[in-house]
Amino acid sequence: MSNEIISYLPTDGLTYDTEDAKYWDKEMLDKEVTRAFEICHGCRMCFKYCDSFPDLFSFIDDTHDGNVTKLTDSEIDNVMDSCFQCKLCEVQCPYTPRDSHEFQLDFPRLVHRYKAVTTKDKPKPLRDKLLGDPDLSGKLARASFGMANTMNKVQLHRWFMEKVIGIHQDKLLPDFSSTTFEGWADKNGKIKTDPNSETVLFQTCYVQNNEPEIGKDTLEVLEKSKVDCACTKGLECCGMPAWESGDLEKLRKHAKNNLDILMPYVEKGAKVLAINPTCGMMMRREYPELLAGEDRERAKKLAEAINDPSEYLWSIRNEERFNTDFKSKPSGDSVAYHAPCHLRAQAVGFKGRDLLRKIPGVKPKMTMECCGHDGTYAMKVESYESSIKIGKKSFEGMQEAESEIWATDCPLAAIQFEQHAGVKPMHPMSILAKAYKEDGFPEKVKKE
């Protein structure tokens, strides 16, 4: 065993800034990887979140007699590949830049850096190209006139997808909508070109291509409380699926497009309401460090304007316009509520849960365990089974609530629960939209 003492303090290779030349320097990166692994090995607080940490500890303890410098390249790859960017280790870690700690440790960002550096000059696999561009997948699916949805349920086709692309044949995939959210919004007069608006909707690629109804419900709920919300044309994926595989160029392309569209609203004082917590986290926390030049400066302004829809509604709850005239409610006295990891990473609280409490008689029962979907992680052959293992506690937590209605702010988490726990949670905005209607839920709200 080496007698070398590895300092927990930052090395001269520390940076999470993609514009810093050190970011792309493999030697500098290696210094930070060794330091981070040594800190995590000594702390072990994050042993339960994913396989990265148990694997790391096993390699160091069982294979290398406690010497972190002896890890092989393949072992380091294993640790990094097991991270699916749930961000929970960063949320719980006491040594982060967020907490202004001198160690300045951000493990998820270190993983992103590692993947960006190690894949920089390598061709992107077909799977990464497809999963990294949900908008393209949506366009191709609509061009198939529903055939894509049908084929995704045919076992032979799914076997072929697994062998050729690497998407697990048993993974429940979301259907593609025949009409985009943007198309519906345009047809129904929701698109606004005047940037003088209280809020502007970032519907996310999932709502755009898969479940436009969530976007419709969100607008309906906002309108109930007289929140002026603009819809726009041309928004793209936030870029997180591309960044999962280290594709900084594609992320920046998407980000620039979104900034061009959203900044006129932001400059006029509008809040940007991002329906999916992952997209909100990406624009609030990642854009300012991943973009360059003028886009970085614009991203800082955008980050200050990002809100979750529930977060914004909660901020006006004491205003006279806030509408609590609910007509119906879920049966029973509880709703099982799952707190998405990327909502927790933004540290804005659980306002979707809090809004559900405004429905008379509803008492949300919260589950805070990771569901294991985590972007594209649950779709891949090599991580599908692991995603189920990781999500087991959250499945059990929701089931133990014994509630008829389940809720989560994350649409992808809803798919994971549907497949592995038997119930598809609704978005809080969809529950609120139904509760405003007389026939939304079977049980009527009793007026005092």
C-alpha cells in the first residue's frame, strides 16, 4: 500500500467550467478523479444512491488494499458509467460548491467532465444519437403515422431494437403523440409573439412529443389563477439527453435556440415555467457553466427566471387571484406523491405536493427515493435491470401509501412507476386541473 497522502483540498486540476482549458486536460482531470474518489472513500455517506459508490468502495477495499491510486482505467470507467446523474449525492454531500465548502466537490459534474473528455474525439454510437435527440425521435415517430407506437409494442421489433440499438426490449416506452403540444397551442390561439407576458412556458420535449395533455393541464391551471402564460414556437430539448453522453456541442446548439426564443420574454421580466424538473434543473443550474461567451451571460439571466409551474403558483398563493375553488377530489384522504430527484437538486421545495394540499381533504404521502429512470438510464440494455433495483424503494414507498391516485412532477418517473409498480402517477398540474372540474374526480368537494 502506498504511503502517499492524498489531500482532500482541490488540486490544480479542479474546474467544472467547460471554457477552462484545464477542463479538457486528461492529466488535470485524473488528479481530480483521484482526489474525489479519496474523499468519497473516506466519507461513504452516498453508499445507497447508485452503484458508483459501492463499486468504488469495493475496488479500493477488496482489490487495491485501500489505495485509490491503484484503480485501473476500466474500474474508473465502471464507476463513472454507473452514475446516472440523479444528483442526490450532490444534494446530500457536505463538501460541495453549493455549500461553499473548501473541498469544492461536485461528483455528478466530475462524472460529466469525465465523459465529455473521454468521448470528445470518439464517434457517437447510434443509440446515443437517437436518445440524445428526443425531438428528432418525435418527428420520425409522427412521420410513421402511428406505426412507431405500434411497433414499440411488437416483441420481435423490440428484440431487434435491443440487438441493434441497445434499448432494452422489456423497457416500457412512452407513446408518441400524433400532434405536438406546440401544434395544439398554435391551433388554439395559445402562441404569443408579444414578449410582454407574466410567464412563458417551456413545455419540454416530452410534453411536446409524448404527452401534450400535461401542457394543456398546466395552462388550464394557470388560467384558473389568472396567470398570463405565453406559449412559443420552436423550443427544443433542453440538451440533457445529449449531455448524458458528453455531447457538449449538441447541448449548446439546443441551448442557443432556446435562449434566442426565451430571452425576449425574460428581458421583459417573465418567469420561464419548465414542466419537467430535469429541464428546469438543466437551465437553472447547468446552462450557466456549460455554455460559452454571450450565451453564458444570457444563461445566467435565464437561470434566475426559471420556475417549476408549481413553484410559481405557490408564490402567488396569498394573492386574491389564487383559485381554490375545487369542485372534485381524489377518493380517500391521501395522494401518493413522489419527489423527483432533479426537483430536489434545485432546492425549491415540493410545491406540487403543497398545492395538492389545497384540494380540500387531500393529504399527500411523500416518497423521496429515486425511481431509477434517470433520463435514458432505464432504457439501456446494460442498466435496465439496475434501474429497477435502484427504484425498488420508491415503488414500495408509493404502494405503501395505499392511495388511489399517485402523483409525480416527472413524466419519465411516471413511466417507471407504471411499469414496475403498477400505477402511472399523474402530474400535479393534471390532478389540479381535474379537481377544478365537477366531473374531474368521482368524489365532490363539500362546500363549507
